[in-house]
Amino acid sequence: MQILMLLFFAITASAQRGINYKAIINDANGNTSANISVTVQFTILENGTTNVFQELHSPTTDDKGIVILNIGEGTLISGDFNSIDWGSNPHFLKTEVDVGNGLNDFGTTEIKAVPSSVGETMLSTSLVKDDDNGNQIKVSTIEHLMSAFAGLGIDNAYVDLDATEVPIMDGSAAPFIFLIQSAGIETQTSPKKLIKIKKPIRFENDYGWAELTPHDGFKVSFEIDFDHPAVKDTQQALEHDLSVDSYNSVISRARTFGFMRDAEMLRSKNLGLGGSFSNAVVLDEYRVLNKDGLRYSDEFVKHKMLDAIGDLYVLGYGIIGAYHGHKSGHAINNLLTLELLKNQDAWEIVTVDKDEKAPQLYFGDSYEFA
């Protein structure tokens, strides 16, 4: 038997009451192992070596070979799930599965969403990591989900994936916003940490530039410059102070966009294979082809702002400062975060205790403590 495991990427060490876990059990030939009893053993390791928690589950796969479990609710072997200090050190989940021939270690791969893990930036932001066997593990298209996390003020989460790409959804951050709000957001006891920009940092190349400057709150401004009649008819420069303007209302619904003229080139590189009218704004040489047109009159520049917010959030903290991008993209945004981290006198980590008032980075946010 074999199991298709979920791939993790984390924006910080998570502090939560339970971890939802989903896996698909297949046989050695890749066929679904439906309606069979299995044993799953979870071990949580601190720093990859110290066993801090272990438990057993005995589920039965459904007719699609799927098991869905809540880690922290199984038969306890050792440790206390609720007392794990998630914020102290990196934690890793080891998974072993018995389908009738003893426990087999299927392990897991955790890729932390930090600037140094960004390995590919063509069309999207991808996290890349080599596993213990020297194989490259990649998680693509993280920017829309990361943007949603930023807009909701979530800085403590694990993301479990059963594929190498975050679902594109409708090409915006809005579906993630809806689903996260529907699931609920838990206020935690740990102090909120933010990154405060103390002096300007800029990255520039032949394609464009981006910079971070001091600001009391969080402000985003962006200019695009596309030589296309449909884009030229829209506003190509925009600024939003997101401590005043609602991210959910003015940014989150802006979709990614692409040009029909680029489709053949992209497909030849196995890129953009899932692109369609349902998950992108599509343009020919003259106009927008989507039947319903644009969601915002300035949707093109707003989507670039959405991307930038997500790209910056790999820093792991909300930013007290202002971002300005000129023809910037995923590569420049990532290089800006790396430039910022190199210049340690340009920023500081601000810890907000529960008795202090935190700066409002996004309209409507509240950094409360349980």
C-alpha cells in the first residue's frame, strides 16, 4: 500500500487546539484503497528530533480511499497536545500508517514560508526545498492565500496541501477570505509581533522597482504600465492606506490577468495550464474577453497590489510601513524582502502585549488576546 500525504507549508509555528489532517490511501499500483481499516500514528517532533507528542488513530477509509483525522484527538501514547509550545522551536509532523503489514513511515515535508524559501517567481510565487533524498519539493502560487492571511491579520497557520500548487480558486483572494471567515479565526494568547520599517529599503532592476518606507500603519501604492488598450483605459496608478480602506472590499476580489498572445508560450513551458475565464481576466489584442467584464474599474493594478501584499507576507509579520511598487512583480517583491532582512538597521520586530494598543494595519482588524 501507499499513501498520498499532505504537503505542509507554514507561515509561522502554529499554536492551535487541533490539526485537521487528510490523506488518500492507495495501493502499490496507485488504485484507491476504499473502505479498509488502517492505523495511523502521529508523532510531533520539536526541532525535528525531540518527541513531544504521539497518538494513534484507527479510521476506515471512505469509498474514495480518504481519511480525515484531527490530530490531538486520537488515542494518546505520550505527551500532551495542548501543552505543546508551538512558538518556541520548529515542529514537524511524522506520520506512520499500517494497512495490515506494520507501521510504515511516510514522513512529511514542511516548507516554511519565508523569503529564503522562495525559489521560483515566474507568474507566481513558489516555495522550493530539497528533501532528505535530494529531491526538490515545490509549492506554487502561494501569493493569493498569503494575501488573504495578511488581510485577515492571520500570522499563525499551517497549510496542508495534497498537490504542489495552492488552488487558484477564482484568481483572487476573495474565496480564501470567505472560507477562512466561515471556518472561524481563533484568537491566541501569544503576543502579536509586527515588523516596523525604520528607514527606506529599495530594490530596483531593469524591469521595475519596489520599496518599503516608514509609515504609521500599512499603506500600499502601485503603478503598472501595460501597452494594451484595455489596460490603458483603466487607472494604472493607485494608493490605498489599508488601515483606512477595507482590504476585503477594495483589494481581495481583484483577479489575476493574462494575455491570449502569451498562452501558447506558457503552455510550452507547462505553465498556466489551468488558466481559464473562471479564474483570470483574459485579454486579446484589444479587449477583455470575460463575459462579465471587470470586477473593479481598476482591477489590473489592484491585483498587482494583492500580489504584493501576499509576497511581502512571507516575512511572517504584518508590516508597519508603506510599500510602493513600480512595474514590480513576484521576483522584485521577493528580492525586496531579502534586501530588507539584510539591512537589520532598517527594521525591528515590535511585540504587542495584551495590555497595549497595536497599530491598525488593516481596516477592521483587532489584535485581541484571549
